[in-house]
Amino acid sequence: MKAMTSTEFEQNLQRLAEVAVHSGLGLAPGQELVITATLDAVPLARCITKYAYKAGACLVTTLFTDEDSSLLRFRHGSDASFDAAPSWLYEGMAQAYRSGAARLAIAGNNPSLLSREDPDKVSRVNRATSRAYRPALELIVRHEINWTIVACATPAWAKCVFPDLPQDEAMARLWSAIFAASRADQPDPVTAWKEHDAKLHARADYLNEKRYAGLHFRGPGTDLRVGLADDHLWLGGGTTAHNGRYCIPNMPTEEVFTTPHKDRVEGRVTSTKPLSYQGTLIEGISVRFEAGRIVDAGASRGSEVLQKMIETDEGARQLGEVALVPHSSPIAASGLLFMNTLFDENAACHIALGQAYSTCLKDGDSLTPDQLAARGANTSLIHVDWMIGSNKIDVDGITATGESSPLIRAGEWA
Amino acid sequence: MKAMTSTEFEQNLQRLAEVAVHSGLGLAPGQELVITATLDAVPLARCITKYAYKAGACLVTTLFTDEDSSLLRFRHGSDASFDAAPSWLYEGMAQAYRSGAARLAIAGNNPSLLSREDPDKVSRVNRATSRAYRPALELIVRHEINWTIVACATPAWAKCVFPDLPQDEAMARLWSAIFAASRADQPDPVTAWKEHDAKLHARADYLNEKRYAGLHFRGPGTDLRVGLADDHLWLGGGTTAHNGRYCIPNMPTEEVFTTPHKDRVEGRVTSTKPLSYQGTLIEGISVRFEAGRIVDAGASRGSEVLQKMIETDEGARQLGEVALVPHSSPIAASGLLFMNTLFDENAACHIALGQAYSTCLKDGDSLTPDQLAARGANTSLIHVDWMIGSNKIDVDGITATGESSPLIRAGEWA
């Protein structure tokens, strides 16, 4: 790999910010923008702020999180502190979205921030946070507003991905991977995203025409049948939010995905990449589903955190998403384990435990919670993706009459 | 001045954080805390977070402001952007206070951040921000909750105070001044604050017994009669908030202060120190009051910003506070111009244009807006202190029957 000069780096950073605002967010002139970021992402946050104002933003506000301060609660907080969450702040964010603000999250958290903390306390904090965040999150997952997530290399993240490299080199390599996956290293990232987005839409359209009733995953440690929700929709790439703005919610994105039927999942599945869940690495996950629910769960590492996760609530042990990604995706091709869902979920087929996206159902946004549940859409405080794809996995589409046809063979589209 | 070693600095920083939480804030075990700070104050914010958790805080959330991002609005924002403010965030903060959270502000902003920006745009941003912030500010000024402000040295602030020193030295000198004024350089800051607080209360008690109807300030360029509000109260030092917590809202504080009668101010007054108002320095202010209102205003520097300020609303040209500070205050004795109200207002007698404190009236918090106005308390979106004291100023107390007695002579208590 050729090292970036500082001029190249600066140019790529500017292009990442620009493509995030224009292709990712589709920010409207006059629209307000709320950014969330850790303190390590200050330079990228400023860069995005600049392009947002240039695109006509009426106001840009960044909410910074200090990961060191988050740790202080675990060091010095009283027992009661682990059930507390800043509801007023999340409600404020929800209010911003209701008033028309767009939302851009900068991902780059330390994947192992909480890995040495008491899993019980971690789980309590996550549950309290998820509950407080729910009103804001619902506006996001229902696509009431335009939103996107982009990534920023940070020292702690780079160290997780490249544990054996010196910090400077690790940061440079992670930035290179981010720029490549986000197409910010291309001369015209906006056009590159337009072409990529069209391909993802074509793939989703093909699957929507087929109207499969289910999918069958087979590979080492995996023999899983995933029923799809009634009137499910496959989605991929960008989407038009209910405020009329076209946005590409994840940068990068390589997946097509839909809503499984929460009660029609059967069999065993084994993870193919480690899952970084709220600061803890969970590896070698193997779970068995019966009638949609996990009845048996284990992991070679972090199994206690996995148990806490699936005990978050009733829906935490049922599926809310299934996604297909070819093994030749540029992110898989990088050969890296990013320990960040935004990247790793775009390197392999995956499933998510927890909350389903109502947008993955026909007219899903106009359905009541009862109607959504009747179609098979799951409800939960969590939505956690984990990877089950590899170059050893086969996927079949199963029709309502039980006929199967190959979709993916040895990790690639058949 | 002896240079601090890094160990001494670290010890002082810890003591500043500790005294801020215990003496300044009076944080209750189990109470939530909201901190506001600029990005330069991250180390102090973390230190305060630590002591807050140690004191039993149930949750500490810091809202960081990035001054560079604030400038980006002025560089690249559309015209409409200058009337926008994040109401959702301020409303969220108000909600936190209503739910029982305490509030700690870390002061350390760049005094000249906006000094090169268009005064009209600065004024529009300030007005929009003041309006959005009002619900939260009211809870603070009414002392519904315990709150405090402490200072943090920052490179931009240090450069304003010590423009001729190298940055390291300027930072070290500003930190020394902050630690001294905040009594964090003393072995037992909590006890030192207890003693100082008792002295301020004794001074306020004396003035409350006297029940003056007004004050008469005389000095170079100043001959000002300030009527006091009916049933005014002199306050100084700490106060018991309505949530029952005893807090010292400003660290440092050297003043005793009360509410003037908004319609009973007559004569001319000249500022004795520059005023740093939202990023602009205003120097050599000279204004004339008739029947409480400024009828003539000028400044040797920044007069345009001064004009914009007093045009904010109807109450912006009337007084909301008058405060007495001896010229021998430790902050005046430092001989420094801090260009930060938290410090400079504790170096000299001062007045404030704009909003009055209802707490400076007998039973003020139970009065309606009309009742407050009838007593003479002013209302405005702004509350801007500026210094009118020096070692050349005399102040008399004037009784209801017109008798005058000396309060301050040549800047010192008579």
C-alpha cells in the first residue's frame, strides 16, 4: 500500500465530508443538521460542518461524546448510576428531527472501550440508553428524516484493527480503508456513489420480483431457514425519506436486506466474524432457533455479554433483519476485520437480532404496531447485526410452494 | 511568579474540580449533572466528571461546544442561518433541570472569537440563542436548581490576557490566576470558601439592614444615581436553591449585588474596563440614563456592537443588576484584565444591562411578571455586566429621605 501524503489525506477527508453531506445525507438547503461524534472525530466533524453550511444548512450542531468520561462512570459511579440515561438529550434530538433536522452520525468508537467492565453494568447502561434513545431512533429507522452514518479513523479503533502496527501506521491504514470503502479516494465520489447505488437497487428489485417466502443458509456450523415477513420488501442503497430527501443511510453500504418473519426462523447458525457489541468483542457465536426464538446460545468469547444482550427484552432473541452481501464486496476484499458493524456488515451476509425496519414491508410505515407484528416484524430495544456469511456459505431462495433456487454459492451471487 | 510543576498543576486541577463539585455546586448524592464546556476544557470536564461520580452523581453529561465550528457558520452559512438556534438542545437542558439535574458551566471561551465578524450577524445569532436558551436560563436565574460556573484556561483566552507571552507561559499564568481566584491553590479550598462565603453574607446583611433607596456613583466620567427596586435584597456568596441545595453560583465571586429599579436610573456612567461581549471587545463605554433608559450610548471601540446589544429588546437599555466590589478584591489585585465577566466583574463595582434576578427581591420568586415589573425589576433577553468601579470611584448609599452616607471611598469599603 502506498502511503498517503498529508495533501492526499486532506483531499480525501474533504471529499469524504462532501460526499457524506451530498450523497449520504442529501441535505436540503435550509435544513438543520445534528451530528454525533466522539472527540477523536473533531476534524471530520468540522469538515462536515463546513460542507453542510456550504450546502445551505440553517444550523449545524455536533453532540460530542467523550469516551474517557463514559469510562469514569464505570470507575467511580454509584450502583444506581448504571440505570441512568440522559433522556432529556435524546428527547431533544427527537424534537430536532420532528422539527425537520437531518442526522449524521460519525462512527469511530473504540470497539473495546467497555471490554474490561462488568458485563452486568454494561448491559444495564445499554438498556437504559436504548430505552431513552428509542423515540429518536424510531424517527430514524422509520426514515421520517434523511440520515447517514460515515466513519472516522480513531486511534483506539485503529489499534483494534491493526494491533501490531505503530499508531501512525495503523491510523493511516484505517483511513485508507475508510476512504476506499466510502469512495472518497475516487476523483468524483458523488458519481461513483450514484453508480453503486443503482447496482444495489437493481439487486433488490430482482429479489422483490422473486417474492421468496424464505431463505436457506448452509455452511460450516450453519443450517438455518429464515422465513421472510409477509409482504416484505428488499431494500439496498439509498432511500427517499418521508421528508422527501433522498439519502444513503450507510457509507459504506454493500448489502441488500429485508425483514424476516420473527416466528419463522429454524435451525443453527454460526458467526463468521467477531461482533463488537457496545465495547465488548463476542466471537464464535453459535445459536439455535426454534419457531423464531433463540433457544440455545453460546460463544467462544464474550458469551456472558451475548446472554445479557439476548435477555434485553422479549424481541432481543428474535430476528429483525436479514441481509445478503457477496463475499467479493470491496470491504470483504480488504481482508480486514473492522470490529465495527458499519464496515463488517458490508463484508458478509448477516442477520440482526432485535428491532425490524418497518420500511422493509410494503406500506410498512402506515401500519400499527399490531399490524406490523402480524406480518412478522420484530420489536426490541436492540438491533444488533452479526456476520454469518463467508466464501463457504450457500444461500437458496425458497418460494411459497417450497421450491428452492440458488442465490449465493460459495459466498458469491449465483 | 514561581512556575508550577506539572505535579502542582495536576494537584490544583484536582482541587479545582473537587471544590467546584462540593462548594460550588453542592451536588446531592443521586443527582444528575449537566456540564457545558468548550473542547479546550476537556481535561477539566473529565476531572469534574470524576468528582461528581465520586460525590454520588447518578449521571454526568457534558455538552461540548466547538468554537471552530461556531466560526464556520460565519464563514459559510446562508443568511438565514444567523437567525437559527438549537432550541431542541436548550429545551432538553431545561428538561434536565426540571427533572432535578444540577448545572455546571466551564467558562473559558475565546473572548475575541467573533471580533472580526459582521456585528449584525453576531447580534442576530446572539438574539436567536438568547431566545432559545431563555426557558433553561430562567430555571437557573430563579435558582430552581443548584448551579455554578468555574473557569478553565484555554489557549485563545490566555492569548487575550497575555498577548505578549509565549503560549505555554500565558497558559501557566492564566491557570495560576484561576487557581488563586478559585482558592484551588490553598491546601483546604472547601474551608477557605466557607470563610469567604461568610464574609460576603455579612456584607450583604449590613446593606439589607440599611435599606437604601438608591446608590450614587461618582468618578471620572461617572455621576450616576441608581434607584434600587422596592423590597430589593442584597445577595452575595452562596445561596440555597429551591431544590434545597446550597451552592455558590460563581467561582470566583467577590461581589454583593442587588436589583436596581429599572425606571430610576439617572446620569452618566463610564466603563473602567473593557467588556468582552460574545466575542467582541467593547472599550470606553459611556452612556447616559434618563428615567432608567439609556438615551445616549457610545464606546471608543466596538460601539456598533454596543448599539446592537442595547437594541436587542426593550429591556436591553435598562439596568438589571448593580454590584459592589472593593478595589482590593484579589482579582483586582492581580492587576489583570481577564476579558471574562466571571473574573472581571469580581474586580470592580459593576452594573448589568438587561434581565434582573428575581432572587434579589423579597419573595421575588413567588411574584408574577407584572408584580416583578411593578417593583422595578427589568426584563430582557440579555444580562450583560460591565465594570464601572476603580480606585477613583466613590459610592454613597441614599436613604428614602434623601440622606447620603459613604459606602465606598476611592474604591474601598468606607
